[in-house]
Amino acid sequence: MDEDTDTWADLADQFADDAYASVKGRVRTYVMHRQLLEHLPATPAQVLDVGGGAGHQSFPLARAGYEVTLLEPSQSMLGKARERIERLPEEVRRRVTLVQADGEHAQEAVNGRQFDAVLCHGVIGYLEQPEPLLDQLCRCAAPGGVVSILAGNADAMAVRPALEQRWEDALEAFDARSEIGVLGVPVRADTVEELGGLLRDRGVEPLEWYGVWLFVDWLGFGGAELDPGDAKQLEAAARVEFEAARRDPYRRLSRVFHLLGRKGPS
Ligand SMILES: C[S@@+](CC[C@H](N)C(=O)[O-])C[C@H]1O[C@@H](n2cnc3c(N)ncnc32)[C@H](O)[C@@H]1O
């Protein structure tokens, strides 16, 4: 993808540096990593991270001993990933491979290789039609492999405008399926049930789903200043969010959800 067609070129700094440095970003990394470890096979296993951005979700897995292939179309995002790889210890760095391709061509880009886990976090919402990408995710998973998707929660669309006191928008948002997201670009939302059905149609049986964050997200929209430098508070908040993300009714109100499925034996 060259600079002219790379829609993520302008967002790379904002997403990779700013969003992940916030309390919300750190909580997301912590919560999703723990959720993933509940379902991933033991190391060493092969992980493909489709639309992996700067590697915030998959580099922690490489640190934990997984062999990670990060597939990403955006040159700018890959640049961010390379910068971050430089900061990894040598033995971890050796476990990370970068591939430039869009997710709709993932299978071809990895030469038909299949993986023990295929991640696709925060990507399908940016696509008008998720099906072609879902096809590829499910094909790239080995028999018995895990598919892990993070998507916007269509059942919680009124939360953000309400917390921002945009009441007219909030009223309309109850039935909305898209919004201008926090990065300032349009983003589509899905439901756990619909996405689970699309996975099942492709031979991947839904295993479990979680919320990601709730309280730190809501506090942020309500105007609270959360300090990512306060390690004690951050750790305490992350542990609360981890519990909320696995329980009803809290997980249902998270503005994003994390759905995991397992591919059948063939
Ligand atoms: C919000 S970022 C998420 C990055 C990473 N998955 C994470 O959770 O940190 C969205 C990413 O999707 C990538 N992307 C956009 N369209 C894509 C496509 N068709 N196939 C694969 N990745 C895509 C963007 O380049 C960007 O890196």
C-alpha cells in the first residue's frame, strides 16, 4: 500500500503511540492478553495477527514464546511495528515476522500456511463487508486452531453519545450500526450473535466472548483524567476490567467485544 492509498498513514501515530499509551489502551492490552491465554495452545505455537498494526496485541504473545506473523497492509503501521520490534529482546525479535498484505489476501500472502491462532483485532469494523476477511481468517486457522476477533459492539452504540451528552445522537444510536469512531473515521459495529453465526458458517465454532473495557472507557468520555503513569491505579483498574469483561451484564455494555472460536477438525 503506497502513501496515497494508505488510509492508516495519518492515523498511525494517533493509534500506535497515543491510544495505546492511555489507560484505556493499556487496559485493553492487559485484558485481551489474559483472555487470549485462556484459549491459545501452549507455546511454541504459531499465531497470525491479521491487520496487526504496530503489534500491540501480538508482540506480547511473542514475548510469551509464540511465533508471530503480523500481516498488515499499511506501510505506516508496519513502520510503527518495525520501530517497536527494535525495542524487543533479540530472542523475541526472532519470533516475529512481518508480511505486507491486506487481510482479504491473507491466505495467499502466507503461502497457504495455517496457524494455531489467527487474530483480527479492531479491523473488521473498518470494512463495509466483513465476509471476505472472515473467509480468510477461517481458512488461515489450522484444524483445531483458534480465531480471535475484536469488533465494535452494535448493542452498545448509545453509550458514547450519551456519555458525551449528545442526547439526540444517543437516541438515534440505539438502532445505529456505524458511527464516527474515536479515531475520527467511520466504523461499523457487529453483534456477538451475528459474528458468531458468520464464523460458524465458515467452520469455526464460537467458544467464548468477552467485553474489553467498560469503566475506564466511560470515565474517559465523562471527562475524568486517568493517569497512565500511576502504575498502582492502572493495575487495579485493569484487574477490575478483566472481571467485568467476563461477566454479565457488564460485558454486554462494553463498546467493543472479543469473540473467540475454534476451527473444526477439517
Ligand atoms: C485499529 S487498528 C488495529 C491494529 C491492531 N490489530 C491492534 O489491535 O492493535 C486497525 C488496523 O487494521 C488495518 N487494516 C485496515 N484495513 C485492513 C484490511 N483490509 N486488511 C487487514 N488490515 C487492515 C489498518 O492498517 C490498521 O493497522
